[in-house]
Amino acid sequence: AVASAPILGTVFLSGGVLLGVEIAASRVLAPFFGNSLFVWASIIGVILGGLAAGYWLGGALADRYPSAWTLAAVVAAGGVAVLAIPLLDTPVIEWVLAWDPGARLDPVLCAVVLFGPMSVLLSAVGPVAVRLQVQAVRRVGRVAGRTFAISTAGSIAGTFVTAFWLIPELGVEQLLFFAAAALFGTAALGGLAGRLP
């Protein structure tokens, strides 16, 4: 097992970035699709689908490669996916609008391409973190409960900090770059921690 504090810090940050990007997603799509019910349903549905897929992926990775390097790699990949959003948003949205499968599917497709990979990768952090902390089978429930509680606390913090401070102060594009940089920094620290005895 690995020391819990750095792992739980990583889980908190990943949860915060995930929900922060979800809040920012509405600002990415709104100039093209408005702030409609379809837009919010698309964002929430895609993020929840990503959570389900990410929990499964994280569990599979954790059992096959139970190491701090796996955690660092997943966080870094999440950083790449977040960084891709401001780089790809305009071409992806323009491509979907040119195709135009309908007012309901347009924002769904944009959300899948732009926010799906990020949500899968960042939600995979939780199961990997649980696997790294478990020392005995009889403590799995407690470790999992604590880990996902901290992830959810990070998500709550990310929601309020993003909406009330980061977007008004930085704007959406700067926020996404900042979030990706935080994930890369966390992954680097996790990789270094993986080298320690």
C-alpha cells in the first residue's frame, strides 16, 4: 500500500477539476447552442456516462497495474484531455454544426467529443486510488468510502470555486489551461512519489 495523504490529495484535485470543467462546459457550448435544457442535459448526461466508464476502466487498471505510476499516468492523461478542450472546441463545434443532426443531438455530440474523454479519465482516478491504499480486505469498504467522499468534496469545491471565482476572474480558456497544468503538476508529483520506498 502507498501513503494515503498524497493519493487523497490527488483524488480531491481530480474531482474538483472534473466538476469545474463541467461548469465551464456550459460556457463553451452556450455561444453556439444557447443555455438551453438540451445543452445542460447533454453535459450532465455525458459526464455521468464518463463517470460510469471511468469507474470501470479505473478498476480494471488498478487490478492489472496497482502502482503509483498508474495513478500518475491516469491523472496526466486527464490533463491532456482537459488541455485538448480549448484547442479543439471551435473545430469540433463547427464540424457538428455543418453536419447538423438536430437541435438535440448537436450539443450531445459536442459534449461527447469535448468532455467525454476528460470525464472518463478523471473518474478512473478513484478506483486506482482505492487499490493503492488497501492493505487488508476487511478495510476495503472504509477505504473506498473515504476515497469517494473526498473525491465528491473536491467536486463540490470545484463547482463553487469555478463558478464564483475562476470563470469570472480567468475566463473559460484560461481556466481550462490552469486545470490541465494542475493535473500535470499532480501527476509529476505522483510519479516522483512512486520512486520513493
